[in-house]
Amino acid sequence: MGKLNKYIFAQVAGATLMTMSLFIFVIVVTNIIKQVMSDPTTGQLGYLTLFRILGLLIPGAMPYALPMGVLTAILIVFGRMSAQSEIVAIKAIGRSIYSMAAPVLFFALLMSILSLFINFYYAPNADYAVESIIKNFLRNNPTKAIRPGEFVNNLSNFVIYTDAIEDGKYKGLKIWSLDGNKDASKKDDTFFIQADSGTIQLENNNLVLTLENGSIEPKPRDAKDFDKINPPSTGKEFKIKISMDKLFGEKTVQEKRLKRMNFNELLEKRQQYNEKESDLKKRIEVQFFMQKNFALAFSIFAMVLLAVPLGIKASRSETFVNLVIALALAMSYYMFVLLIERLFNNTPSVRPDILIWIPNLVFETIGMILIYKSSKN
């Protein structure tokens, strides 16, 4: 690698470190506000636990921060080089745009490989760890998640609401069973509970509710539809037990969501569905998540092809302008991916696991065309 290539490589690597750190900070702060601070358990968690969650949110931000960081860095570096006539000087000594892009493409390839490990291992494992921390805290301290005037909807198949808490009693208590967990022998049974007041205690892995002036209605109702409740059976005082395993799922059997699975777990999941033709939709869904992680990782390479000619053409040294351009390009890419996921993820016949590569191909095609045109000027 010559001096010029080393110079460009070092400039892009340094700028990537700064811009990626900026995006990680923004994404992590957003996730803290959205996922952690809004969770009813936040005020009950210790500082060490909160710092642990903060550290675990960083790997989850990397799949998006890394592509945007590399894209912004290239726009900044090549925009500054073009604005300061360094590109003209490099062309004057006989170097083409292809030779200038070579160290950048090599850097993008390295970042894509790094992103593969992050997307398939570090990010899903970290996200699952955050979910487990909050879920385990809820399991050990179920009543601490209940706050007056807030719906507790992060329980398995249950929603709990209370108007106020006075002297350990829950006023205006309402509980919805969404998928039928009142009686293990009636798996399809659903119910709605409301009471003027009540107490909640944890006994032998059961949540025991002692309700006063309450009622149970055996029909499912939407959590916000208070006006359409049929006349229920009533009782002055009664108790009901809800198993903790019904609220949070059994400790030994807690299946991960696909987006929380690492590469090995996704492979095992896909193998399960490969054996049955009737599971085609589920198999395509697993393959979609796998291909999505691959596509997001190699989106770095696609964005680099587009960023190099745009950076040269922009001829701007202003970081803010290049940041806006990078955000616009990245958002257009992610919107394209989201559109494919929403429209075709439930239609396995159109193979969404293949369509997810379209944004990469579009960016790469446009980038190669722009690089070719820049080489002629």
C-alpha cells in the first residue's frame, strides 16, 4: 500500500471512529429514552444494573451506527479533499479515481466483515441480555412494575392497570388476560378483571390477587375499551391466583424471538422447518432475518461505492452538510429495507429473503455509475 493509499485509509478510519461514536451515542440515548426510561421498572433498578444495560445497548446500536459512520466519514474526507483541491492534485500526478477508491473499498470490506460478527453474535446476544435483565427483575419483583395510571403491558399475555396505590392497596384495578391464562385446562380461555380495590402478593411462584367489590368477565376485551364491557359476574371479595410462569413464561422454556437469535441459533431454527414442507412460511421468515443481517453488513460496501463520487462532487469541507447528506442516504436505505420487510415478509412466495438485497444492488449500481462518470471528468 503506497503513501497515498495509507493517507486516505488513515483519514477514513479516523473519521469513521469519530462519526460512528457520534451515531452510537445518539442511538443509545434514544434507546434509553424509548426502551429503558419508559419501562415501569426503571426507577426500581440499581445503578450497576442500569450501567450494565447501558453497556449492552452499545452492541445493539452498532449494526446501524457502523454503516452510517463509514458513510459519513467518506463524505467528510473526500468532500474536504475535493474542496481543498487535493483531488485535482492527485489526478494531476496520474492517479485515477479508481486508485483513490481502492483503500476506501478495502476499508469498507473490513468493516463489513466486522459488521457480520456484530449483526450475528454481539448485537442479538446483547439485546437478549437486556430483555432478560428486565424480565428477571419483573419476575422477582412483579408488583414494582405497577404504576398508577400506566398500563403494564410487558407481561406475557397479560395487561395490568390501576388508578392509584394507597397504603398497599390498588384502587381501580383492572387486569386483562389476552390469550387465556386463567385456567391451564382451558388454554383458549380469556378474561377481564376489575375491582374497586385489591392487594397483590407473591406466594409460591404465584401472584395472588385479593379483590374487593370486583368482577370477572370471561370474554376478551381490548385494554382501552372500557365502555363495551358486558355485565359480568360479581363478588364482594374473592381471590385469584396467576402462575408466574403464565405471566413471564417458564424459566426453562423461554423461546427467543428471531431478531434476538445469533447465527447458530438461526441455523438450527431453519433446520427445524426444512424438514416440513408445511413450514415453508416459517422457514422463509428465518431465512429473511439471516439475509437481512448479511445485507445490513454489506450495506457498508454499497454505501461506500455511492459515497466516494458524492463526496468528490460535493466539494464541501463542512461537516454538518456532509452529515445531512449521509443521514439522507442512510435513511433512504433503511426505509427501503423496512418497506420490503413490511410488504413481503408475510408473503413467502415472493421470497423476501432475496428481495432484501435490492437496496444494496441499487446503491451499488448508482455508485458504480457515478464513479465511472467521475473518472471521465
